[in-house]
Amino acid sequence: MTDVHIRMPSGETRDFPYGTPVSALVRELAEAQTRGEEIIAALIDNELVSLSYKLKFNAAFKPVRVDSPIGMSTYKRSLCFLLTIAAREIFPERTLVIGHSFGDGYYYSFTGPEQINDEDIRLLDARIRDIVSRNLPIERSTISYTEARQYFETHGQTATAQLLDFRNENKTAVTRCGEFMDLAHFPLVPFTGVLNNFQLHRYGTGFVLRFPATRSQECFAPFQGSPALYSIYQEYKNWGKILNVASVGQLNRISAGKNIKDFIYVAEALHNKKITRIADSIYERGKDIRIILIAGPSSSGKTTFTKKLAIDLTVHGYIPVTLAMDDYFLPREQTPRGEDGNYDFEAITALDVELLNKHLLALFAAEEIELPSFDFKSGKRKTHSASSLRLPKNGILLMEGIHGLNDKLTPLVPAASKFRIYVSALTQLNLDEHNRVSTTVNRLIRRIVRDHQFRGHPAHTTLAMWPSVRQGEDKNIFPFQDSADACFNSALDYELGVLKPLAEPILRTIKPGQESYHEALRLLSFLEFFNPIPVKYVPPASILREFVGDSSFKY
């Protein structure tokens, strides 16, 4: 066979025989691989591949080190894979189910009434460390569709087998380690030996698999639970039982049948019922509540939630009044800068907190205020506002923004006058028992579709901004989620089927020469598992309409 020309990280082009594994290129690098510097995967023309990937065309090669952002994502997925192996070896009669992200880890539980105990945690930890010490290879290979389907059925991996029910490729990519085999969703580390930095903590009826911030991190911070996050997840799991769906394979069977509309109506009814309950709890608190502060991460559906909540509050006799937090930005020259030297618009110090609190107290005292208006193009507050505001009798303020749960936003407002709501999009749906549907991925796909349709942003722009968006959430939103008086989960089990045909052509505009190509491929590969669901089935008042359009609300 002819050689392939590979551009190395140094810029030098080297020739390698057709079919050479990427691991051979790694050996060509003379750099020492100390802790945190281990090369665990690679980018071939910006496609993320495992080290067993075979070179078949001319391309650029970039090593992926474990302490890089891509490397740590690979490390986390590999630890999840390893935990699944350990659980199947120790508890073959029990089914381990991955849950949602939880602080610096993932929440897990076993199916059935039997709760996990400290001895279970000890056994799991010991088995994982034993597998790590043996430095077993984790290998990606291709087998026939029939062989894969048969393996998953006979080994009790029913949800994994169901993922293949609506696929018809004659070959299937799998990942093996020892006797265990799984679908090869994403590249994993080449050997188990690198996966020695983790912690297990029992929590609630399950436990948390904790990840280090970097592979070279020496120790973990003390474990802290999150009652709010845990309660959201437990409630949503109960919704999943009502809907009788816990995995993508089950969803696909419903969407391929005649009952998908009924499924959507029930999912939406659960949303509406929860919003009504939140409105009821506000009413039950009495007239002391003067302002409702709503916060949540990007693309969690805060805006539509706020509009729907306003309707339910009106039923209780309130007159909801919305106050725009964005109009309280400080002039551009007073905006703080981040470590990178750029303006940090997400910092709470970018807002005129003093003016906001002055206005809130005036409104509560039935005084009239002149509403500010911020011009984002000029970076200045307009000197002449055309509107004023006085809170009517039975009026209640609604304010939505990233700092809503932070008491530093409203330090002069008595705690008894505030009702804080955390809006999330916490998915309970899994690909199968041990591969999760990431809440972050769910929100990212929502945002890609919305940014393309309503903001004119191409997918690569949204993907480029996403890391900084996530950093802002980690700093300004997630630390305050447990201070909320109520939580609302905006995720809908059917939504990725609706988003799939909208997101796929947008993601395909990203080409191999662009840095975000590996992320576009990851999202496309993920969406392949979902059957499409017609967008026309989405009710006009659904939170999902905020992202796909044709909502009955105005934004």
C-alpha cells in the first residue's frame, strides 16, 4: 500500500505506511510524558480518534494530552466505562444506571429497591483500582451488526441493544476491555493504568463518581452534596416512570409508533403542573413576596418559564411585572475585565447593583421609577428613558438573569420579600444504562439551533463561545443553586428527537479545517441514535418553542 503523508505537531511532514495506528505517531514524539502530559487520544484533521485508529489518508496529527480540555473529557468517559466493568464484575445480578452530572462528578444508582451501602462503595473502589493496576488495554474495533446485537442481548445490556434497533449499518464500532464490550460512542484512553485519580462517595440512594479537575491534581476538595440538584433529579426520574421511558431506545420505539403525540402531551402536562405548583407555593407564602428572581444556565428555558409562570401567577390574582436585568449594566468604561483582559459582562460587578436596589425599594414603596435602558452597541445607558414604572396593587416583580440566586444582587431587599427559582435542563434520559445524555450537550444543541435561527450565528461561533459560557455558569450560577426556594427542570424527554433534524444540517456546515470539527462530529454521532420527531407536534406554548420557533409567546 502507498504511504500517507502526516503533518506532525512540529510542522514537519512525515510518511507512514497506510494503516499505521496513531499510537505509532505518538511513539515518534520525543517529548517526555509525565503525569498530566500523557497522550491518550489524537486529533486527525480535527477528528478526535483513539490511539488504535489507523491512518488511511493524508492528514494533520495533533496529540491530545490528558490534562487538556478534550483529554479530561476523554478521561471522564473512560472512568465511567471502568466503573461499569467493576460493577458488572462485583454485582452481576444488579444493574448500575448512570444519572446526571453532580458537582465534580456523575451520580449513579442501582435499579431495584436495594440501596447502596458503604461496603458496596468499598468493593467498587477496590475493584476499579485493581483494574487500573493491571493496566489493561482498552481497544476499539469493528464487528458485525448481528454479532453486536446478539452480544448485548445475551449479556443483559438490553438498553444498549435497543439503540441498534433503528440502525441498519452492517458493521458496529465497539470498545472492549477484558470480557466487557460496549458501543464505541467516543474514543477512550488506551490503557486502564492512567485512570487512577477518582473518588466514590455515597449520596442519597446512590453514589457519586468524582473526577479530578486535571489528571495531575493531587487531592480532591471535601465532598459537598447538592440537595436542590438531587431533588430535581429524583422528581424527573419519577416523571420518567410516568412516561415509561428511561433510555433513547425506549423513546425511539414510542416515536416510531402512533403514541408519540400522547407522549408529548403528557411530558408537557408534567411541565405545566410543576409551574402551577411553584405559583401555588408563591401564593401560599403570602403578600410578603414582592419579587421573583429566576436564574439558570444558558439555554435552560428561563425566558419561556418566566412567561408561563406569569400566567399562573395571574390566576392567583397577581399582576406580574417583568423587570429587565440587562438594562442595569454599568457603562462600558466601568465594566470589569477578566483575567484575559476582555470585558467580563457576566460578573455581578458589571451591573449597577446600587441603582437596581434603589429602584426595587422604590417600587415596593409604591413609588414611580424611570426605567433605565441600556444600549449594547454604544455600551452606554440611554439618558432619556421613554417609560416609567409604578408597581400596581397586587403587582409582583419577575426578574430573570444569571445572578438571580446571588444575594449580592439584591442586598437591600429583605429575604422574606424574595422568592428564588433555579431553572435547569437536567436530563433523566440515558443512551443506555451506563452512557448518559449530557445535560450540557442537551443545552448546547438547543443553543446551536436557537442561535442559528434567531441570532444568525453559525454553529462554529456557538461552539467557540461555549467554553466561556460554561466557565461563567460554574462561577456565577451553579454555586448558588441550593439557595433556591424552588427548582424547575425544563428538560423534555422527547426534545432531542425534535432538535435532531434541525441541528444536523447546521453542524454539517463545520468542516475538517475548523477547530470545532471534532465537537461537531461528536454531536452528530450522538444525534444519530435518535429517531426524528416532527417539530409540528411541539405545542405552541412549550419551552422547546423558545429554541425551534413558532412559539405562542413573544420574545
